[in-house]
Amino acid sequence: MSNSAAGIFRRLNDAVYWTGAVVACVALVLVSAVIPWAVYTRYVLNSASSWPEPTAVLLTVGITFIGSANCYRQRIHMNMTVGTNLLPPLLRRASLFLSEILMGVIAIFMVIWGLRLVRTTWDNSVDEFPWLSVGITYLPIVVSGAMMLLFVIERLTIGPPPRDGADAHVPVE
């Protein structure tokens, strides 16, 4: 990949990453607003609202899937490195390559089967929100899988994103 193509691809992945971060953060703020409303209506008004709990669950699904894709890109997801750290350098690189390939397979699985799940459930509605398709609630699986696939391709072609301290929440090694 040429330097200019690599730069464009890196900027695309940066944009995907930051869009995902904004979406996950907004969803987290909304969950933080919805839950106190549920507590207020239940314990102060003595008349519980029916929508806050399913709303919080749907937002949490989005936070989890989109957030996990972003964590994967920055290697701040939960992982076990004890075994690979004990390997000689050549085997360590081979195991990292294999793990990227396996993550790519998982990402493709999420996109393909997630789309099938969305399509299958599209005509169903969420009980608490009759206007909301169940298929829409499964879209975070597809989006997360597509994000992870982009990030796997990024690592395999141009390397991981730089850890230069420009991203304040990513530890610099």
C-alpha cells in the first residue's frame, strides 16, 4: 500500500474510531440520564415509567459492541498475554498474526450473521416501543463487526495506530 493510500486508510479508521467513541459516549450519557428518571418515577412519583429500563438495555448494547470495537483497535480490550509473552520473538509475531486472522474471521461472522439476524427480525417490534424494529436493535453487532474488520485490515496492512500520546485515554508503552 502506498504512503498516500496508507495515510487515507489511517485517517478513515481514525474517523470510524472517533465516531464510534462519540456514539458510545452519547449512549453512556443517555443511560446515565434515563436510569435516574426510572428511579425518580418509581420511588418518588410511585408510578414507574415503562420505557427507561428497555431504553437503558438497548443503549448498553450499543455501548458494549461499539466500545469493544474501539478498545480492540487500541489494544485496551481484555486479553491474556502471559503465554505469548513467554514465546520467542518469531513465535510471538506468528501468534499475533494468527490472532489478527482469527479476529478478522470473527468480525466477518458478526457482519454476515448479524445482517441475517437484522433481516430476520426486521418485521418484529420491541414490546415497549412498537414503532422500533427488533432488527434495528441488532445493528450494533453488524456495525461493530465492520469496525473490527476495518481495524484488523489496518493492523495487517499498515500496522496498529500510533501510540504517541495524542489519544489521552490510550496508555503509551
